[in-house]
Amino acid sequence: MTLPKVHMDKHPKVQSFFDPQSNTISYVVTDPDSTSCAVIDAVMNFDYAAGRLSYDSANEIIAYIEAQGLTLDWIIETHVHADHLSGAPYIQQKLGGKIGIGEHIQTVQDTFGKIFNEGTEFQRDGSQFDALFKDGDSYHVGALECFALHTPGHTPACMVHIFGDAAFAGDTLFMPDGGSARADFPGGDAGELYDSIQRILSLPEEMRLFVCHDYGPGGRAIAWETTIGQQKAANIHVGGGKSRDDFVKMRTERDAQLSMPNLIIPSLQVNIRAGEVPRDRDGNMALKIPLNKL
């Protein structure tokens, strides 16, 4: 798979927003030549014990966009998240913009539609989203040409989005001392993940790379910005030319020791619907808890 001709001369402003409940970093990315922006991986807050939704994280993003006088063109999901609920439709309702995700969302919808026993009324064609990106697709935020790269392995629908000299890796890569994403969810594959990471690492070394999660390994402060060069040299799972076989062995053994994310059950039900909460036959928001399926 070839890489697009990226625009390293374009340096968009990147504003980060950290959600401590899920250790998610969301972003507002602004075109350097206009007031257009995109939101990446927005969070809707969820108190699991109380079954209560709130929008503090999304409101923080909205307040920033309004204070900066920006126009929201896109709300991007790098993949179907298993550890937080998407705030995309709430932000779209307030500010507009199109919600986009990778075209392989259809595979994820089919897989988890069965796990959650969704009825025939649940569409598995990605139609809940405004745009489905194919590998190598380009789109614009203002005057800035952006690119979507298909990077499966963590999930079938994972994509890295490139805005000028900035790339947004979703869960595929963490900070160099954090390594890489797990590959044991349904549809995940450690070998595919390695291949996807190698593709990312073939981008220009000076490109900024922003991650979706950080857990502060070793007690260090939370961080989210690195570079392709730093990842190639120092990533604990793939840096320094580690082989595919070694990576697959490491990832498989490591994943077998991991517990499920705390919010995986509500997150998947909401996120396969582009952030909309499912409803029962009376129209009330409601979630299912499948037993012994994950």
C-alpha cells in the first residue's frame, strides 16, 4: 500500500483535551491558512455506576472552538473505541461538521451487532456516519488537504489521519514508552497490527505523531505528542527494527494477560452507532449487557 504525498510544509495548530476517566486525548486541529478545524476522537462522559451521561469533555471542546472563532468541518473517529463513548453527535448538534470513520466500520458493526444481538433494524452498512473513508482517501479542512490511511490490527476499521505535518494514530501506537495497542478484540490481529505500524513508521521522521491514549508508564506525566523518528528509534514494542515474529509473540502473550476495558460494553454499543445511544422499544436510552461473549 502506497503512502500519499503528505504536506510537511503545513503546520496545523493542535489543541489537546485529556479525559482522565478513560485516559483519552481528544484533539482540535486547525488549518493554518483558515479558521476551519476538525475534532478527533471526542469523548462523551459516562458514570457507569449511575448509568448517567454527561458532556463536560465535549463542552470543553465546543467552548474552545467558539472562543477561537473556528468553523468545524469534520469530526473524525480514528476507530470504534472500546474504552470511551463518542461525543461526536453532541458536538455535531452544537457546531455542525461531518462525522467520518473508516469504511471497515461495516465489519465492526457486523461483528458486534451479533455479540449484542442487535435486531434487523440496526443497519450494518456504516450509514450512521456522514462519510466512510477508504485507504488513501483525501478530504479538506479549510484549505488543508488531509489523508486517511487504513491501519488495521487493533480493530479492522482503524485509520491514521494526516493533517499536514501532524498524524493522529488513534490506538495503533502509544508513546514510545507505552508501545502499541492490543490486538485481541474480535477482528484484531497482531500480524496486521505490526504491518500497519511499519506503514506508519515509513512516514517522514520529522512528522509529529499524536496518540489517543496515554497511561503515564512508570509514573511519568501524561503525554501525547511524539514524532515518527522517535517511534522508530525508541518504541518499546516495534522500535529499533524489531521483527514481525517477535512482535506477534510479544503482543499475543501480553494481550492474554490484559483485562477488558472498563467501558467496553457501553462504548461499543454507542460507537458502532456513530455515538448515538441505542433505545428500547419505548424510546428510552438503554444498553445491553451480553454475558460470556467478550
